[in-house]
Amino acid sequence: MVILWHRILDLSNSSKTLGKIYFASDFHLGADAILKSADREKLICNWLDEISLDAGQVWLVGDLFDFWFEYNKAIPKGFARFLSRLVILKEKGIDVQVFTGNHDLWMKDYFYSELGIPVHHHPVQINLSGKKFYLAHGDGLGPGDLGFKLMKKVFKNSFSIFLYRWLHPDLGIPLANYFSGKSRNAQTMLKEYLGRENEWLIQYVERKSLMLDIDYYIFGHRHLPIDYKLKNQTSRYINLGDWLVHQSYAVFDGQELELKFYRNENGKIYS
């Protein structure tokens, strides 16, 4: 049995910042989809520019990149527009928080040391504007998928990371991109909403709700925009979808949380 823990995070000062709280995940920058990666990056930057007018916090909940690895003296090439927008958000006084996902789990300290942005590697429980949130990317949570959970342990192992660092980036990054593409394709093949009994993250939050008093469970990873009310009728599970297809995100105005779509008139929310 795999036991996964979470952090109880105190951001009481920043959570009082005037402004809305935005959540998004699964940009998968570096991978082409309906839009090429460069075009999707521009779209995301436009979205960040627009929400910067009323945002107090922005939570980016994993898989921002299709692959990310921090060598001691190097990071993957590209993403300058996106990274510069995060700096602009910070300079405007907007609190930005980032999670790792299964595609960018090898984030180390670049975001914090260079951009001043904290990076979370485990689920976080936090109070925001009087509501209790449970935030995680979602990979490795819920029943089943033991192969992936074992593989994640191997990838997170310090010795595995040490060995990978010995690969030159010109070899290591294309190799990782190949396996990253296979992983992403396996995930996005599950395009259909499987319903309450078969959605593993729904099963996970239903079990969690028996132990925790949470208003909103917010995850990524599933690549489907989902707004599901738990059996207790007081908690909601929100899956943020992705920007490969849906261009979906969530916004909390201090009273209500809404799942929305950016420049996608055909967006559909599953429940």
C-alpha cells in the first residue's frame, strides 16, 4: 500500500490579499497538441495578462511543462515568455504558487531561487479566504495504477536523479521527451468521463472526505474539466482539465468557485 501525505500550509498573510484566486494546470509546454507549444504558450501568457488585473493569487497545479529537469548549471531551453509572465505577476504583488506534476517532477530550486516562486511536491491543505482547500496535481493518488506509483518512486529516487545528471542534456532531454510523450498519450487516451464509480480521483476524495473537513479538492492530471459534488453534499472536487484541449481553469472570488474556459466556446464540464 502506498501512503501519501500532505502539508498543511499557512499562507494566512497572502490569502488576505485583495483579489481573486486562480487555479490552472497541465499546460504541457514543449508538447504540440491542437495548438503548437509556442502558440499555446502565447495563449497562456495572454490569459495571465488578463487575470493579473484582478488576481491576488495564482496556483499552477502541475505539469506546466511536458518535461522539466534542472541540471546544476542548466534548465531546458525555451518558455521565456511564460517564465517572464510569472516574474511580472510577482512584481505586481500577486502570490504565485507552483506544484510539480508527473511530467515536471524534477523541479528543484530554480523557481524559488530565480523567480521567488515556491514549488510544492506534495498535496497541500490550506485555508483561503475562509474556505478549506486541498490541492494536488493528482498523479499517484487513488486506487490502482501500481506500475506508475512504483515508477514515480524510481524517478524520485536520489540515485536515479544522480545517474540521469550524467547524461548530456542533448541526449537526456530528447530521451525524456520521448517517454514523456508516451506517458501523456496514455493519460489523454482516457478522454471519456468514467463516472463516480470509476474515476479514481473521485474515489480518493470520497475517502479523504471521511477524515478531513475540506470545502474544495482541486486537482489536475486527469485532463478533463470536472466539477463534482461529493456524497457529503458539502464538498466539491474540481479537476482543472488542461490547456492541450480544453483551456480550462478555476477562479475563486472569495465566495464561489467556478470552473471556466479561456477562448473556448465549446468547453464542457463533467459532473
